[in-house]
Amino acid sequence: MCKFRRVRNVYSCGHGITLPEEEIRCDSEKCKFSPNHPATCVPPQCLRTCWQYHQFPELYSPHIDALCPTCAAAQ
Ligand SMILES: [Zn+2]
Ligand SMILES: [Zn+2]
Ligand SMILES: [Zn+2]
């Protein structure tokens, strides 16, 4: 089932930058958002057989051992 991935880079200066949300696709035929979901599967049947929602988003906050672009530019 598909989900979103949210990445927030945290820099050594303490600032963070949130990257644009990425959509992670699954390959399930039973997921409305999947590329393998049949085009013939439409409501009301789809509502009963398939996932209609994204999974809880994945959150990442990797620490980058550098100044953020704003602080690096101000140096
Ligand atoms: Zn999916
Ligand atoms: Zn469906
Ligand atoms: Zn900074």
C-alpha cells in the first residue's frame, strides 16, 4: 500500500530543511494508488476491495554534518 515519505534534513547549525514529499508506490492490485491497480476497478466495487488511503507517512530526519545553505551563504 502506497505512502508518503517526508524527509527533514537537520544541519549541524541546528537548522532544518523539509524536502518535498515523495510518494512511494506499492505494486498491489488492491491499492487504489498502485500502478498495478486495474483501470476497470472503480467504485463502488473498488471501495470494498481496495485500499482507499495512503499508509501513515514515513518520517526521516537525517543529520547532515554541514551548515544549512542559508548559514553557508552567510559565511
Ligand atoms: Zn499502494
Ligand atoms: Zn480498486
Ligand atoms: Zn543554518
